[in-house]
Amino acid sequence: MGADQEPVAKKTWQELQAAKAAERNSRIPEEWKLKADQLPSEDVVDLRPIVSSCGILSSAELAITGEEYDASSLAAAIAAGKFTAVEVVTAFCKRAAVGQQLCNMLTEIMFADAIKRAEELDGIFKTTGKTVGPLHGVPMTWKECFHFKGYDSTNGYMSRVFQPADHTSPLAELLQAAGAVIISKTNVPQTMLVAEAHNNVFGQTKNPVNSRLSCGGSSGGEGSSQAFRCSALGVGTDVGGSIRIPAACNGVYGYKPTFGVIPMIGYSYSGWTGSNTGIPAVSGPLGHSVRDLALFTDVVRAARPWRFDPAVIPNIMEMEPVSRKPVVGVIHASGITPHPPVRRAVREAAAKLAAAGFEVRNFTPPDLLGVRDVSEQLFTLDGLSYPKRECARSGEPPVPSVLKIGFWDMPAKTQEEAWAWNTKKGDIQKKMLDEWQRVGCDVVLSPVGPHTAPKPGEWTNDHYTVVWNVCDYPAVIMPFTHADPALDPADVEFKPMHEADKKNQDLYDPELFKGAPVALQIVGPRLGDKQLLKDAQLLDSVLNGTA
Amino acid sequence: MGADQEPVAKKTWQELQAAKAAERNSRIPEEWKLKADQLPSEDVVDLRPIVSSCGILSSAELAITGEEYDASSLAAAIAAGKFTAVEVVTAFCKRAAVGQQLCNMLTEIMFADAIKRAEELDGIFKTTGKTVGPLHGVPMTWKECFHFKGYDSTNGYMSRVFQPADHTSPLAELLQAAGAVIISKTNVPQTMLVAEAHNNVFGQTKNPVNSRLSCGGSSGGEGSSQAFRCSALGVGTDVGGSIRIPAACNGVYGYKPTFGVIPMIGYSYSGWTGSNTGIPAVSGPLGHSVRDLALFTDVVRAARPWRFDPAVIPNIMEMEPVSRKPVVGVIHASGITPHPPVRRAVREAAAKLAAAGFEVRNFTPPDLLGVRDVSEQLFTLDGLSYPKRECARSGEPPVPSVLKIGFWDMPAKTQEEAWAWNTKKGDIQKKMLDEWQRVGCDVVLSPVGPHTAPKPGEWTNDHYTVVWNVCDYPAVIMPFTHADPALDPADVEFKPMHEADKKNQDLYDPELFKGAPVALQIVGPRLGDKQLLKDAQLLDSVLNGTA
């Protein structure tokens, strides 16, 4: 294997860490930096209002980056000549700069290149009267694990710093060709297997909605980025909940496609390349509306990505979805009982849908804790030999949240053991399909996890999300309500089913969780992505009153 | 793991072999047995004419089972009341009985149950005036690796004899529900990884077209069965060429689908279940026309198999294919130079298509010998621990053709090694896709192998077929010509590229191979199965003058 097994450098990992932090800091213009007295004290929970009070963004820039717009309407406004791409991109870069100083969600900052690209786009628009594509001038942020030529792709490994990529990931190129402007990459956890965004290269990311709670992960930087509105549209990846958990924690929308819908080729692996753990990772968007998730998907599919990525399934998304009121299967709880705000959200959503004339039926998935057991074996087929090797190369230690999920010490599996775990996975897939057929539902409504965002490093149970990776079903995350001590008192009559159930419920603290976003997970059948995105728009309109 | 790891019985494997042979023989009625003086001498090459001369089938039965009909026209004749299901099924059972005595291609004979089922179908037709489905009364044979309730599923392992299946494979149930009548299962090689049909349970299958040459495999029993017309339609499986090689060897049609088109759930594994070698096995038909391959596929897809098999891709086949003259990429040779008859077949086919106005372009695949190296590593991830265990349980030895392919002594791979091989596989897939795009072809025309059927046990190079499993592209096998010493003299000017190339060309003997079927392989893009089947019908009409 050669050079990549050798120790990285003469420098210690702490020296590399400092150099990398200096590089990142140098990419934020001085005039966009918060003054010392503008930095919030530890007891400030909601960090978002600071963007308005700090004075770095003009009122026009606050409006462009504010809740009035999603990516779809922003693209329309640029295409209509209401804003230039430079205006929009600059506004978002400034907002992202503020977000970074408050929440530490950015990794490779690309503001200078972004504004230059926006100028080019404005030039083209001025000359031709046409946009280059449906995302002309739309600022995007991307999870660290995509390559952008000239920028590092560390995935939070110290062994990979100061090794700029020699190419841009094809998915990113595709979106750029449609007019998107990339303003930064966003933070991830070491190993990318944790529902956090903490590593030795970039540090820990904060949740801007409630700074005391986790930003989730592994696309945690992107979840934080979207919640702070650092960009109009973000991209993450998901192999166990890594798009959905941060979308839920930070109160934004997210979509985990079925494998084969969105190209993954040429992205930056965080383990052995070509891994066939039996659970495929997928890319997908995080953003501010269901229609933005659909816009992203439509742009990607319109580029016919099966022409360059052998894993992409052709034509499957090109059939028109039908207009319908989907039959909704509901999972209230499985394996671990959710915290009161999560239970309330699912209960209220189901009631609201029933009241609006939707057929709502109970759905009983295969035991989700059993599913989780299978997934953690499949995620550790190699005994995490890749991250261990990378840490050894730089001398950096595993961060606490990596050790906490319990993967670190799991042994490597033989081929026979791997195949036995894959057989169990197949049994789960069959049970899920049989239940779906038995219930006769079109979508499933489920919690995203057994809690809202917990304290940083405490999201250790991914069983409500990983099951849909194991089964490879698409899922949309939709914000729905917020934790409210008045509505969500601790459940004093709670009878735990087992120790893990007790431990989870003990985490609930109505005051700590106050205001935490509570999201819903809407799941569709495997490869039913196009119809799911349409169904989710309808459900969102009923549940959230969106247009 | 328990009971299945224990030695099977008090009986030796030779005693079990004799008991199994007696059981099979007892399932052929005495009046369908050839007399000693009707058995051909060793020097009879073409065994097919014996079905006409032996007197066991009436002239009506010879007509029903003869070349006048394919499955499509037979189904139409039954539906029109021209034949009863009992007439048709009985005729094929008799023909299969004769075939078995000449070629040894059957494993679990089901004649009695088949005729009983045909009587039921006739009763339904008489009562309702309707068929039960599009295959009403059509006799089928199935590769040994499918389960049929009440019959063994040994896959040629002595350790599995006299353990009847407790269920029927869902794919078989689906075809039965459409009216198909199963008359027998057909032979396979020990391990199912060899292009042969030889195992200790059922012995060696012969090629009815040229008894001195191999029947191919692993669906070798089915290839032989279709060539002898033991049934109207057969089913095989293919992970490296196992449908295509026997179809080519025996001069019949065959179709290897993309993975996810035809359900595989609930069939009888020949290795560890749930294996994720990275190269998925698929099921598909062997038969007498391209339209029969399409009929099979349409029947399967019409049953919406994604409702019961989580691996099946929905909707992908439900888009209407277009009428077109496909642009044809041609592979004349790669890795090992084909024998003269194979070179001639591809050359003549390409010329015939060009003359008919098709655009024909050269296609250069990734190095096929390199592809083969990757596939053999992926096929032996476990060091063949499963077949070794099964052999140890009964005490049976590996048969010579299993030892000859060189898999038997390959070591087990670590997870890291497995992932490295899968990375190479991904590189091959990408190169193939890039070449497909560069050439701009709709289908590829290729040899099936570096020779026609060789002597039994000598098909050891599957690189012209396994590449399409590695890349997961669908392929249709189409008979085209026959080896002819006058047209295909040995190539005296041949300059071998390497030792394997020389060894292959040395195998060529114009007199031995005389009359051997020479087939073409027509490949479509991944998941372009529906269009490929339509394109193949057009190509067949041009190349073979079929309607």
C-alpha cells in the first residue's frame, strides 16, 4: 500500500491542528469578524439572533439570507433580476462567517472563490440574458467528505491536512454546472460514524438553535449551517442517519435518498474505499423546504448521472408521481421509548393528518434494537482498522464521542461472520417489506430518534434512522414542533422496558431541552423517492401550513 | 451453527449416491425407458435424433415438442384449445425422460406431479373457458438451485440428499401461478462456480448437440435440457456466465438480467447465505426464442415482485422500449483470442448488421483478464469454506472440474483485502461505463467465450461473460452459426499474446468441434433490460431470419 501508511509529517498533530486553524481563520475577511464583546456568553442558548444584532450584514443581506427565501425562491429572484448572484453569494458568505464564529460549522472556507464565481455568473446573465441553470447563483455548503479541487478533504483526519484534492466530486461538479456556488464545506465527526461533528482538525460544532444541545451528525456541520442559514442549500451523506439526525437536531429539512438515486462516485471516503459493508452510504440535501429537496434531486437527475456513475439507477425517477393522499403508517415507538416531546410530535402529527382526511394506520417495524445490533456489526467489519490507521499516522487520539458509541473496540469479522450478519440484514429487509405490504401504507411516519437533540456526544442510539439504511428506503425529515416544558413534562409514570430504555428517558430534562426542534421522519418505499418527495410536500402543507 | 455442521449420516457418500440414483430412476415410468440396444455407442456425436427414432414419443408428441413451437406459440396453441395441457406436458415429460437417459441432465424428476397439475389446468380451462395465466400448461425445467416443496435441493452436495424442501422458491411459485408446469430440475456443477454440470450426487451431464463437448454451466443441465427440448422454457442462474455459457454450448437462447429485475429471494444457496461477494447472482431464462425470454420476463414483472423481494427494483421495466436500430459496439477479442469459429461468428454478424444498415463501432472493454482476476478473488472471499465444509460432512471429494478452475486452493480474504478487490471492481465498472459513453453504443456484440463448447471440464476462462456480472449489465445469448472445419481451419499464423492465449488456441481441433453451436452475446446497459430484449429481437431477425 505504500506511502499512505507512513506517518504524515515531522510536525506533531497539535502543530498541524494549529496551522489548519490559522488557515481557516485567514479565509474570513477581517471586516466579517465579530468583536470580542459580540461573542455570546456561555448562557446564551439561541445563537441565531446574533446575526441580526452584530451589524456585519446589511438589512438587505439579512433579508436575502432570511426566512423569506428558500433556495427555490432565491433562484427565481436571481433569474428574475431582483438580485445579482454577487449580492446573494456575498450575503450568505457574510452570514456563514458569523455562523462559523458562533458555531464552528465550517471546514474549508471558499468565500473568495465563491464571490469570483458569482461575478462570472452575473457576467453570463448580463451578456446572454440567461441563467446557466436552475441553481444560478444559489449559495451552497457541502459536507466535508466531498472533494473540491484545491481544497483539503480531511474528513476530520489529521493525517490528511494540507493535501488539497486534485479533482472535484462529480456530484458537486454537476450542481456547479447548474449554477450553484459553493461557499464552504462543513464539519463532520472523526470516523464519520458518529451523530456528532467533532474531530481534532476542526473541533466541535454547535447547534445554533440551542447551543447546549448537539448539532447531531455525521452531517452535523451541515445541519448547523442550514439552521444558521449559512447557505441556501446543503449536501450531506447518510449511512445510519447522518443527514436526518442533524436535520432534526437543527430544525431543518433533509432527504436521505434510496441508494442509486444520487451519484456517490468520487467522493472522499472515511474508511476503506470500495467498502461493501452491506449498508450503502448515500448523498442528499439539507435545506429549508421540501420543494428545495425536490429541486436538488430534479437537477441531479436531469443531468442523467447514470452516464458517469455506474451505481446510479437510470429512469427510476423519471416517472411522474401521482397526486394522492398517501395512506400513512405510524411508528410511535420501537426499541427505545422516545422523550415526551417526540412522542407528542408523532401523536399530534398523526391526529392532524387523520383530521385532514388521511388514512392513518399502525405500523410495527422489525425490532429496531435488533436492527441496530446488525448495523453496528456491519459498520465495523474491519474492526475500524482504517480510522485506527489514520489516527496512528498523525498520532491524534480518538475524540470522546467516537469512543462513546462503542464501535472503537469491536473486533474485525471473518467473511463467514460478515455473511451471517448480512443474512440477518436480509431477514430484516424481508420483514420490513412484509409489514409494509400487510399495512398497505404509502408512507411511514416515525420519530427520528428517541429524543430531540441531546447534549453533545449523547446521540448514541440511531435505531430509528439506521433501519432505513439497512432497508434502503428513502426518508424526508420535516421540522414540526419544539420541545415545550408546559406541553412535555417528564413522564413520571414511565415504565422502562429495559436498561437502555430507562437510560434514555433519564436523559430528558424539560428545561434543558426547551425550544429544541422536534422533527418527523417520513419514509417511502425503496426507490419510491419521486413519489415520496411529492407526498412529503403535501404532508408538510397539512402539518406545517407551508404553501 | 449446530445441526448443519454435523456429518450427515451413518451412510457413506457412495451409499447415498446409489440411493439417490435409484430414486431418480424410479421417477421415470418403465415404458419411457430406452432399451439397451437403443442406447447410442460412444461415437454417436449428435444425440438429438434418437428422440425421433426410439419410438417412445408419438408423431404428435414429436411435433408438440419439436422446433415448430417455442413457449410463446405453445402457450397460444393451448389457450386456443389446439392442445390440452396434459397432451403438452406428457409429450415433454416423455422427451425429457429420453433426454435424461442420453444426457443425464435432470436431477429432481417431477413427471407425476406435472401431469397431475396439467389435468387440473385442463379442468379449469374446460370449466371457465379461461387460462390461469399466460403460461397455462407450458412445461418448464428449472436449475437445481430452486426449491420445490417436497423435492430435494442438493445443488449437487451429497450432504443435502434426502432433505426435501419445505417451500417452493417465490420465483417458481410466481411462474406456476401464471400456469407453468414444472416437470424437472436440472443438473449443476459441484460448488456452482464451474462452467460444467458434474457432481457426485447426479454425475456428469452431456451436451446433446455434440456429446463429446461440454454442456457448459453452471446451468449446464438446463442448457442440455433446452437443446434436447426437455421443456419449452428453462430457468438458470448466472454469476459469471452460468446462464450464457450453457446457452452458447448447447445452441439455445439465454438471458442474464441486471440484478434486481428478476427476484432471487428464497432460492437454494450453494455457498454462505447472504453472501456479499460484490458480484450478485441473478436468475434468468433459457429457451428457444428471444420472445420467450421476453415472455418470461414480462410474466415475472407483471407479478410486481418488488412486493415480496426487497432486492427487486420497481418500475424500471415498466417503461415502454423504443423501436430503433441500435448502434452496435463490437468486441472481437479481449484477453484471450477466440477460436476461429467464434472469430468468424462475430465478424460475420457485424458485417451482416452493417449491411442491414446498423451502425457498427469498435468497443474496447477494460482488460478482460484483469476483470477475471478480480472476479475470482471476489468469488473466493471465504476460501470456499462452505463447499469444503459440505464435502467434509458427507466425505465426498471435489470433482475434477472443480479442482481444475483453480478456486479450490485460493485463500480466504481479510475485510481489507475484500474491500481492495471491490475497489478494483468499482474501477472496472467505471471504465466500462466510460467506454460505453465514449463509443456511444446502444448494445455490445461480443463472443461468449474464447471457444465454443470445449471438451468437458475445459471451460476454465469465463472472462467474456463474468465481466458483465462484474459490471451488472444484462446480456442475451443468441445462437448464430456452427463450427465448420471448411470455414474454420486452425489459425496457422496465430501469434499468441501470452501463455494462456497459446493454451486456448491449442485446444482448437476443427474435427472435434465440428457442428458445435456458435453463439453471440448481445449486451445492454445496466438496467436497460426491457430495451435490450426488444433490440435483441430485432437483431435476431436480421441475423437469424427469425420472425
